[in-house]
Amino acid sequence: MNEIISRNPLSNNNSLIHYFLQDINSNMRIAVIGQSLFGQEVYKELRKDGHTIVGVFTIPDKDGKADPLGEDSYRGTLKEHGLKEAVSPDKQWRNSSGSRLNVLPFCSQFIPMEVIDHPQHGSIIYHPSLLPRHRGASAINWTLIHGDKKGGFTVFWADDGLDTGPILLQRECDVEANDTVSTIYKRFLFPEGVKGTVDAVRLIAEGKAPRITQPTEGATYECIQKKDNSQIDWNQPAEAVHNWIRGNDKVPGAWATVDGQRVTFFGSSLVASGALPKGQPLEIEGASRPGIVTKAGLMLFGNDGKALLVKNLQMAEGKMIPAGQYFSSGSSAAVELTVEERAFAVWQSILTNVAEIQDSTDFFKSGAASMDVVRLVEEVKLRAAGCHLQNEDVYMNTSFQEFIQMCVRKLRGEDGEEELQVDYVEKEVNNMTVRMPHQLFINGEFVDAEGGKTYKTINPTDGTAICEVSLAQVGDVDRAVAAAKEAFEEGEWGRMNPRDRGRLLYRLADLMEQHQEELATIETMDSGAVYTLALKTHVGMSIQTFRYFAGWCDKIHLTLSSMPLSVCGIVIPWNYPLMMLAWKTAACLAAGNTVVLKPAQVTPLTAVKFAELAAMAGIPKGVINILPGSGSVVGQRLSDHPDVRKLGFTGSTEIGKHIMKSCAVSNVKKVSLELGGKSPLIIFSDCDMDKAVRSGMSSVFFNKGENCIAAGRLFVEDTIHDAFVARVLVEMKKMKVGDPMDRSTDHGPQNHRAHLEKLLEFCRTGVKEGASLLRGGQQVDRPGFFFEPTLFTDVQDHMYIAVEESFGPVMIVSSFKGGDVDEVLRRANATEYGLASGVFTRDISKALYVSEKLNAGTVFVNTYNKTDVAAPFGGFKQSGFGKDLGQDALNEYLKTKAVTIEY
């Protein structure tokens, strides 16, 4: 970045603009010499730190237009002091600025030593390498070209321009295998570099800045990377070719000769060994074998036979295309525009020097610069809210016709963006073909777990494996969190208009509805839920939840006080795999956060199918990440990760306590916990018996009893106890236990073998303690994890089954004396749990009194299991804290600040 150009911009040279300020009192008097957004951010942060910026020296952008640093310094500083124009660059710099320190945050010009040495504290420079390695202007490029595992930046005391001055401050980061110049710059070199430069100034102001002489050992100096010397040498391994391409991405770009013309490659990634994809061969001059043009991009090969993939190509005339469209790039039909669609073509207001915009008009050849790209993107977003435009889209569609067609395709959902690559497992089941992804979903892509780790997910109906699923490792969690953080801080999600965010969530809900039968079938296979229930509740309520929270997107963030948290970790259970995902993720996304979600290890398939639908809906990369894996690895890492700012968990109280401790120790991250329950249901003698029996059955046996709010204990008034039990036994005999795909089945298999064995032990304990087992308690004699619906009576308060949650189809019935309302309330509340509860009575006064006294987050009156997406859901005591659903759920994913302003 410290490129040396042999000219002096501080003499009579109109290529440099000098913004001059009057002296004011502050911490340190600083002149900023540099350019670009990096220089702009350093300038802003130095001012926030209390320093006086007495001079800003920059160069114009293309065709004399303002550079971001110059533009911002004029708006933010010159105007404050009543200066209407910049001081002419032929003024004597040393006399006009009076700086005590020169800060060069991003400087591509030669600065004479009389300027470097003039201030009291001299000059400091930001350099994007760990000096003394990679001295010179192309330091980031060479870090990648050499395949360095560590990168970083140095702030050093300026010398004679050779990057050899003493070191003041250094910070390093890991370089990942598929990092590019852009990713390492955005992830570390830009944000941490700005902080580091400001920290260096702070050290100088405090008199604590070191001057560490650069060692000669390990010092390197490579040439500036230019187009002429960035041609690819194919006589080397694939990893070296990959490093060369990513090291030259995006400037100057690594190139090779294809079909007689120079083609430049961008967006390289290494490809794991395996079967070659289908595609068309492409001869490349000098390569050991032809490349393969696939849907995912252009696959290239090193001399070791290993492969890499590039995403984009730039043709000789400057046009950039997706690599997968090499053979079809010239054949796309023109899009016919409506009057409304042409209305958001705002080029004319930007290219004021062009008399009339034609289809062939080129944005950049007509004088547009980088600041114009930003303006164009923002204006299009304002005029066409559904067009989710990126700066890169402008660079890849430089003519007016290409640009406008691309925008319209985005609006119509036909944008031809890179096709999501999905390795499906297909099953013929439930009279349909279901297509199931089975890999991790990180940063908008399905990928294998680190080390290729997998495990089998089991169909509880017959105990056979459905498929192999990728098993996430700690490194996968770190990559997913990094992707989510970048999507929040740098991606369009964090800058998106809330209404646009809502539209995406509505679109996602629509896609879930279009695929509801497939989702319900996958849910049934993976969790054992009866298909009819999976369709109506597991999937149906998930769709309702996303629609509900989509409507909230533009009704929050109306003030400075409500802000998203950033990256949120979500860990969900196995009883309602998709619905639990929806309950937490929809609110999280509506609030503007990004998500890393761990589904239960035994039920991952609807979560990864959901990831596919999210990508289809246009949710930006990195916003949603899905990591099947174990709680001890994935859940623990999410709890410990310093960049996760909130963790939402549904599961057991024991695990919830552990998570809460880890979250506190790691970074005091915000936590919401929906934990165990032993929900009491009180049935008074004045109830509607038919409704009480029907709802009582549902309160226990709904979803095979694998229901967090299931009535863990029924208190039935003694005068109707025997009649109630007799009616329940009659209804239990009618229940059909069997294949959950069968529409007549009432009760499918329990979720997994370990849970089945826990239920068997639970019932054995009840019998041993003296409770009366009237029905069930045994495994059904058939393949799979089927358990008989069970009924216990004569259950005393001290018994294990009266205190602990079965989380299965086990009805626990105790009687209470008629008329003793306060006594039954005492017994009902004598539990460490407080998730849900219920009461059946025709006496409205009694219903209100009991509802008030029951110590639970949800109380059902003359019904049960009637949750609603607009009603907050969550428990008390050891059932956890925090809310899912309703407006209250949004507060779990927002932070509140107070802003006091005095004029």
C-alpha cells in the first residue's frame, strides 16, 4: 500500500489536494496524508479520539473527483471552521499545517523526507504486512502468493520510503486457505488496521511508543504486482496456482491465455479430492490439462493433478462474467424493460458529462469513479427496494444495457446469480421424492466438515440410517462465526433497509410453504413425528412464525435505542426440529442479527433443508449458518466464542446451566434459555368432562409426549378422579401406534433409542415406587423406537415420576380433595420448573384465581397446547428465562442504548 511513485505531490503538483485548518486546542496536532476509505476511517477515529486534524493531504479520485478521505474531511472538518475551499497545494506545507505528527494510513505517493521528518514526532505509516517480511507496495498480495499461514499489519516510523523504519506496533491474524486480498482485508487488515493506527497515535501521545529496529533476518522485498508479471505458471502444484490467483485478486489479477485472448481469474478456492464434476472442457495455453467449466465455476488443475475452482473471469475487453457462464456469456437474451423498471436507471444524474445514455455507454469509460459506484448502488436500492445490488455488480456489468438487465433480473428473481451447489440424498418416500442436503451450511455454501467428519442420522421408525451427515468441528464453528460476523459488519444485511429484510423473510416463508410437504416428510423421517402433525404444526407453525416476524422488521429500529446484537448462536432440541429453529431464528433475523445455528445431532435434516430454502430466498451469504454436530463440540464452542454476542438455547436444565456458565465466563454474552418442565394441569370437578379428557390426552400425548410444555402431572379432583381415568383408558385403547407416514396413525416412534431407554427406566422407577401402572410402560414389539402410551395413577408427591420430567407419552395422575383450591395450587407449584400449566373449570372466578397463582410462564384455561406466534413463550425458575414468539422475543435479540444530545 505504501507504493513509491517518483514525484513530489507537496510541491507544485495539482494531483494532490491540501485541506488546511486553523489551529484549535486538542490532544495532538496531526496531519493525515493518504487516501481511500481506509484513510477516511482513520481520519474519523482520530477526531473521535480528541486529536486536532490540522491538515489533510490526499489525491483526487478518477478524473479529478473527490477521494473519500478528501470528501469526508471537507464535510467533517473544513466546514466546521468556515473554510469554503481547500488551500492550494503550492502553499508551503511546513508553514501551513503546523502538525506535530504525520499519520499516513494508506498512502500510495512518494513523500519527501523534509515532510516526513518535519513534525516534532515525525511520521508513522500503516503497512499491510508483518515487517520485515514483504516490504513494498504489494505486501498483501505476496502474503497470499507465498502461502503464509500468518498475516497482519505493522505501524512503523517512516524512513526514506523503503519500509525499513523502526516498528511501533504489529498485529497478526491467521491466513485461511481460501482467503483472498479482499477477505483478509475486510476481515482483519481494514478494521483492525484502523484501530491499530489510532492505537499507535495514542501511544505516541502518551509517550509510550516504541522504536523497534527491524531485523534483517526474514526480510523480503518483492516487486509491485502488475499485469505484465501476473501471468500464471501452470508448471506447479494446484495449491501454488491457487495462491498465485488469490494473491493477485483483485488487482492486478492473475491471467492466462484462453482461446487466443488474455483471461483473468478471480475468486479461487481449493477443491477437495473426489469425483470430477460434469462440465465442458476448456483448453488453456500452458496448462497440463484442460480446465472444466461447471455450474460452480471453472475448475483448474496443477501439475500434481489436484484442483482449484475460480468463480469469475474477466475477458480481454474488460467485461467480467461468472466463470460457469464462459460458453454462454454472449448468448443471453436482452430483457425488455417496462417504463417503471427503466425509472431506476440513474446513470444520467451521475454521468453528467454524457449527453445521452445509450445501451453501449460504459460506466467507467464515461468518467465514473469508485465514489460513483457507491452512489449508484445506494440510489438503485432507494428506487427499487427489491434489487439487492452490490458494488461488485457494477464492476461486472459496466455497460448500461448489461447493468439494467442485471438489475431487472434481480427484481424479477431471475438474476442468474451463482447457483447453489447441493449434494442431495434422495429418497422415495410418502409418495414423493425428497431431496435432502446433508452438509454443513457456512457462508452461503454447503461444505464438508473439517477433516471430512460425518455421522449417520437414524430413522426412528425402523432404526436404519437415513444418510451420512457432516459432523461440524471447532474449526467449522469458527468459520461460520467469522462468516456471520462479516455478513453483519461488512455485508448488505447490516445495511439493508428493514423493509427489504422483511421482504426476504416473507419470501423465505413462501418457499417453506411451497416445500411444506417435503419438509414435513423429512421431519417425519428424521424425528418420528406423525406426518399430519408435522405438516400442520412442525412446518405450519414455522411458516406462520417467519411471516409474523417478517412483519416486525420495519417496525423496530425506529430510534437510536434499539440495535441488533451482531452474531447470535442458537442451539435447538430434537422434538420440534424445524419449529424450534423458526421460533428463535425468525425473531433473531427480524432484529437484524446474523445466525449460527446448531440443530440437534439426531435431527439435522430439516435444518439443512431450511438452509437451502434460505439461499433460494436470497438471504445474503453468511447471514444463516447451519452446523449439525454434537453439543459438546459445536454448542460448547458457540458458548465460548468471543464473537458470539447472544446464545439462545432450548433443551435440558442441566445443559442450560452449563451453557449459562460458559457464556458468562467467555464474554458475558446475552443468554435466553427454554429448559425443562413439569407442567401441572389441574382439573376441577365442575369442568366440561369431554373437553377435559380430550385436552388432557393432548396435554400428555401430543407429539408422542416429546413436548416441552406437556402436562407432566395431572391433578384431578377426587370426586371425578375415577371417571376421568376410566374415560382416558377408553381413549388410549383407540390410539393407533405405528408408521408415522400413515395418515391414520396417532402415535409414532420416540425420537431416538437413548430416549426410548430413558422412558423404559422412568416407568420401571414408577412401578418400583408404588405408583399404579394402568396401561403401557413397555416398548412396542416391532422395529424402531416405539413406546406404548402410558398411564400412572396413585402418584404421590414424593415419587420420582411426580417430580421429574419424562418428556414422553406418560400420563401421571394424582387426586386432590374437592374444594381445597389453595392446597392443590401449593402442590402444583411445588416444583423447580415453571414452563407451562393448565386449569379446567367452568367457574371463571376460579379460573382467574388459579391462573394468577400458578407459577408458570404459560397458563392454559379449558384448553392445552394452544400456542400462538403472537403470544410470548417462556418459563420461570429452572425452566429458564427469556421469551420466544411475540413482540417480547424481539427484545431477546436487541440491545438498548440511551443517547443524550445537547445542542
